[in-house]
Amino acid sequence: MTIISAPSAGREDGRPRRRRKAALTVLFWLFILPFLVWAVFRLGGWERGLLVQLFAFTPYVAAAAWAPAILALATRRWTVGAMAVVVAILLTSAVLPRAIPSRDRGPELGVQLNVMTSNMLFGGADAAAIVKLVSERDIDVLAVQEFTTEGKEALAQAGLGALLPYSSLADEPKADGSGLYSRHPITSPGAERNGGGFMQAYATLEVPGAGPVVVESAHPLAPYARSVLGQWRKDLLAEPRADQGGTPRILLGDFNATLDHAPMRELISRGYRDAADATGKGLIGTWGPYDGNPIPPVTIDHVLVDERIGVREVSVHPIPRSDHRAIVAALTVPAAG
């Protein structure tokens, strides 16, 4: 007698399960791949084209990168989970230090100088709010960008001149203008148009009890289209170096770049420290949303200080009718010899 046995139900059911498991594993690898590519390009400083704008959102990507890592490990996909953890760690290591106060904030001894930068959004920002912040925070130097004649007049009417009577101003229509206001006397005031078309006002401060300090209101071109990315890089890298043998320098303003952009990191490496980064405030967004678009805030406004200048404290403040927040930094400049 020939006995024909029926196929094992377990074996039949096992193959579809294995296929489903393999398909899910492939999906996990595909889920991880964009984060891996992002990490490689970010750590290599290879942003190009659309990546330039996208890289401003790297802190959000670093946080999201932990999702596939947790899911893969929770489903016991150890190989793909291990790779996902490595990718998440790489991205996190690029951004997390900005939220941790640095031990090296520069000299603690010297003369305190409080500085502030504010982009006025075509001159329409709330001038009274800016002047109030200048008064409350005892600001010594205010840098403004997108500084128009209307914005200048509004600041004057709000009483800024009584607080900061010295100035170096280059007001122009739309977003092109720039200005500096100071509590202390200034010498060598002026302004220069960068390659992207924006004015950058500058001056040398004569701070009582301290040596001279050069301050400049920075506003490189924004990377708003592929056609301008070359000029965006040139503007950032054309910003003046901090000459350790010369007068200490402060660059503050709207840099249109975050610390996840290679040209911005290169600029800082030329003798500067980022004040917000040094104080653990480097992940606080300073721009966005813009024009009603729900853009997550990104950190494109900065206070860069010569390494001979110490950083005590940094705070970020919303300004009505502007898409940028103001940055206030308490600094320590070298005392007069």
C-alpha cells in the first residue's frame, strides 16, 4: 500500500512568514538609507544643490534617525538595528554638542560688552520691541539687517538714539541694508556691499576700560536657489578672519547658514567661536516660519566672537513682525593693557 502524506502545514506557513520577515527587513534597510546618506554627506561637508537648504534641518533629522533604530531593535533585527544605531549616533554627535555648554568660553576676565543682532524683515519689525529689549538687556551694540530707511526712522522714534547714540548705518530698500548702533564712541565707521548684494555695516568700538573692538553686521546671501549657491559660499568665506595679531573682532547677524553647513564651520575655524554654541544654546531656532509657511525654526543668526573674547551668556528673543529672533550675548572683551 502506498501512503501519500499531506504536506506539512507548518512548512507551508513557514515560507510566507520568512518572506514577510525578509520583506520587512528590506524595508528597514530602505528606511535607514536616507539617514545614512545624510550622515555621510553632513560629516563629509559635501552638501550640494537642494541639500544646502535641507541641511539646515539636520537637528530634526538627527532626532528622527533614532526611530528606525528603536523599531529595528524592538523587532530583533540586530544587524539592521546596529547599523541604524551607528547612523543615529553619527548624526547626533554632529548636533548634540551645541546643546551642551562648552568648558572653553574664552577669557572670563575683562570688560563686559552686551551685543544684540536683529533682522528687521524689510525694515518692518516692531521697533519698540527692539528698543525695549536693548533697554532691558543693557545692550552696548546693536546690529540690524534688512535695515531700511523706514526701519531707521521707526527705531529713532522708539527712542533708540537715547540708548545707543553712536552709529554706522547703511539703510537701503528691501533686504539690502545694514546698521550698527553703539552705546560707546566709534571710529572708522563704514559699510561694504558683499558679493550677494547686501550691505555690511562695520565700526571700531572704543569701549571704556578695554582696547578697541571691531564689530560688523554680517548678512551673506541666502541659498535660496541652485544658481546662487556659489555666491552663498563666497559670501560666507569672504567674511573677515579673526586676526589674532590685530584688533579683536565680533561678527554678528543673519548668516543664512547653520553649523551644519561646511562654509559656516570653515568661517568659524578662522579664529572665531559661536557664542550660542559655546553656551549650550546652539540648537535654539532663530528663523522660521516664514511667510506663513510651517517651516521648523532653524539657527541661521549667529554671534561670532574672536577667540580672545569670552562668552558669558546667550539668549534668543522673538521680535514681532519679523521672521527672525534677536540674539543677545553677554561678552567679555580684553581690558586695556
